[in-house]
Amino acid sequence: MKLITIAGPPSSGKTAVTIKAIAALQREGVHVGVVKFDSLSTQDQSVYEKQGVAVMSGLSGNLCPDHFFVSNVSDCLSWGAEKGFDLLVIESAGLCNRCAPHIQGVLAVCVIDNLSGVDTPKKIGPMLKMSDVVVITKGDIVSQAEREVFSYRVRQVNANGTIINVNGLTGQGGHELGKLLLNAPETPDLDGRLLRFSMPAALCSYCLGQRKIGSDFQMGNVKKMDFK
Amino acid sequence: MLIDTENRELLSLPTAELLRLAPFAGDFFSSLGLELPAEEISTADYFASLDAELLEDLGLERQTLAERFTAFMELLENLKSGIDNAHIESITIRGGHDKSGRAEEFDLTVKPGEVICIVGPTGSGKSRFLADIEWMAQGDTPTGRTILINGAAPDPSQRFSIEHKLVAQLSQNMNFVMDLTVEEFITMHAESRMVDDIPSVTAAIIKLANDLAGEKFTPQTPVTALSGGQSRALMIADTSCLSTSPIVLIDEIENAGIDRKRAVHTLVDKRKIVLMATHDPILALMGDRRLVFKNGGISAIIETSNSERANLALFEEMDAKLGAVRNALRNGERISHTPLLA
């Protein structure tokens, strides 16, 4: 089975473009399954079901969604293998720009949208910089000049990735994205594989449920801003 | 042009020297959230000196920095040479089939300076047609069409290179997301194109846009304050001068605030292939050909005939009359007092 991780900021169009790509693959007889990670709730399950895609949702609740993802990704793979998919897509919650749920040797896709502005590519960490395919969405509603500057800025921070424009509404580019997804290598298992980048450290009193503000209550991995 | 090994040698140049050779190299550091190295320090030494904690915070790995730098410098070179070498003499679209599998029997070759109109209802396959061109389809899309550049199959690597993008789209519902003045906006675009004399290119584009727009605007006007017609005019001027894409797609130029005929002529003068989705009789008659879309395929290609063009004078006269009424309305006049209606 081929495995793909799809990440991107909230509302960048991850689900919309994934659905368009899957629809194109389904027409060619490819059996695709999806695992959707989210934090509090997700409506995307029904969106996928409507499309006739087998989908499993994982809600991280009060845990960091990306850490939750890593702890569960092997089980996702086993579920996909059991269901007999040709291709399994894991869609992340997309909450933190620093995180990258991308795995070495697994096709990594990042979805970002033109509407987020031309400075955004700079602000997104390994999720964008270390992805193999960058999908740019919402191109139909910004000017041609902004589109060109935006792809240039993506290219600046990810010079080797494949950039593709997909319209999540009309599906323009969805077929082509599907072709790229099919290039993913086979992933028989994940045990011992490495994440492409370490996830942000988070082990302070607030991770453990502290709510009070003040230096007396800060313990563990605490970092202070420099105001000098 | 710098070759790959030379790009690697750039790593050992002091920053002052590097910036003299490649002024845009500074963007590499800022795009990754790094500060510009001191003048006398080489890029390689700078990478070695960076604090591990800073790199962790920025989500960067030290060992990949040199590779990223080389790839970035290559990108700069490719962009510069891509603009110089984008010689497209023709694009050929070899027919595939429509949604029912009926063969489209045509080979359509378009050349710079030609105007092709696209007609047909929503959902008739116009978007798919553009996607085929953008993707440089090789019989591997749902329509089975094949795209040839200068008569031959394009190099597959061109599919995703931003400097070889075939289609620039000037869509009707486009917005400016950025809050910049016209001058800042065009400057930003010119910078991403590595243009040599940015101020004069920017000034030329703004002048051209003002020639096309009905109401004038200044370099200091915020782009978000431009009217629909002014935005269109600015994007047409900008695309004609700065975009490397040989094909410009326009969907319907609305009849307000812009000289439609001159707008199309501007793109033709800059040797663009103009694809225009329009049902406006005046614009349609400016086209050399019309592609008729039906059921996901091109059902006919109509050459604009002389007898069709003979109608142009009449349509323009009607258009002028309507335009006069519109102006009368704008000026607060009564329509019945407009002498042209008589």
C-alpha cells in the first residue's frame, strides 16, 4: 500500500483538494482510504463518506494533534492494509506552522492557499520546507501577480519540491495531483521510521494542566522572550 | 550562466562579494527567517556558526542548509534565464475526446499574437481545456489531449517549473489580497521576476494601465481602492510586461472602466497568445478563431469570417450608444434627453 501524509494550515483546502484528487483516482479504479486527524471535532468524515471514500477520524482532544498523530500512525497503516486499500491518505489537523507530520520515505504533501498572503511561505516551517509536493489553492480569487509572487516565495523556501496549483472548487488540477499521489512509494510498515523533523518540544507545567499565570507556576521546558 | 559547481563555490564567498554577484541572494536568508551574515563572513562559515537552538526553533537542519542554498541560487539562475529564453513559437493542442468518448478531430496550433475565443455554457469543458494546457497533457488527462510546444513534446520537468508556466489567468472574480500601493505591488512582482531596472519597469506598467483604464490612478493609490476596471487594466499591463507565461487567459472583460479593445491589443503587441472566454460580440469578433465547447470537448473551431467582421462597425456603434446612456446616468441626466437615442 502507498502512504501519503497531507498537512497544511487550517482552512487551506486540504480536504477539498484531497477529495478532488481521490475522485480522479477512483475513476481509474484506485482503492483509496483516508484517516483524518483533528483536535475537537471534524465534519470532514461525512464529506469523505459522501464521496464514497472509506474514512477513519482521530480526535486528539486535549493532546497536541501532531504528537497524537505520530502515536497512532502505525495503527492507521495497519487499518489501511486490513481494508485492502491501494493508497492511504493521512490528513493532519494543520494547527501549528512549526510542526511537520511528515515521515522519511513517505510522500509528503503540504497544502497552502494564496489567500493567506505572500509572506506566509516564510512563516511555515518543516511542514512546507520539507514537503515533496506543495499544493497551492484558491488561485482563482487572487490576482495573477500575487499568484506568481506566491509560487516564487514557496519556491524560495522549498526549491526541490513539486509545486502544483489545484482549485478545490472546480477540481482543476485534481486529476494531476492524483497522478502525483500515485508516485508515492510503497510503505509496508513504519516501525523504526523517522519523522522528517522533530516536533516542537512541549513539556512544561501548562502541558500538565496548570492554569495559573506567573513565574511561580512555570516549570519544566520554559522559554522567555528577550525584551532587551 | 552559473553552473552548479559555481553555485557551490558561492558558498565560500564573503557575503559582501556574494551580494555583489547576486543581489537577490539576500532573499535566501530572509526567506528562512535568518539574519543576513556579516559582510566578511562566507555563507558556509555562517551556516557552521548558527546556534543549534535557533535552527531548532526555525525548523531547519544544519546539514541541509548548504543544499538549500545551492538549490536557491539555481532557482535564481533559472528564473533569469527562463525569462530570457522563453522562446515559444507555437503551442499545438491535439484533440482527444469529449465526455461521451466522441473524438475531437483537430490539431490546433496557436502562435504568439493570436487571439482565440472560447465559447460555450458553464460546465462544457473550458476549465478542463485550460488544465490540459497548464499540465502540458500527454494523453494522460481525462480528455486524452496532447500538448506540443514548438511542435514537439515538452520536457516533463517543465510541468512544475514556475518559470515555464504556460498560462497566466486574469479571472473576473480576482481580488488583491495585499494592502499595498500600486507602485509597491508592481515592484514586489518585478522583484520576484529578477527584473534589472525595477523602477522604470514599474513606471511603464503603471502608465500603460492608466492608458487602458477609464479613470486614472496614481502610483500611490492602494490596490484595494482600485475599481474593477482599473484592477483589470493594471493586471493586463502587469501580465503583459512581467509574466513569462506565453498564454494569457481572460474571462470576459466587463464593459466598464477599461478600453476592452486596447486591452486585448496590449497583450497581442507583447506577443502573448490570448485566450478569451467571452460572449461579448465585439471581443468575439476580435478573435482569429472561436473554440466551441460542448459536453467536455471542442465541438467546432470557427474561423472569424470577413462577413462576421463586417458587423463590427454596427456593434461598435450600438456599444457607443449604450455607453453614452451609461455616462448620462452617471452624470445624473435623464435618459430621454440623450440625443443619441433619437
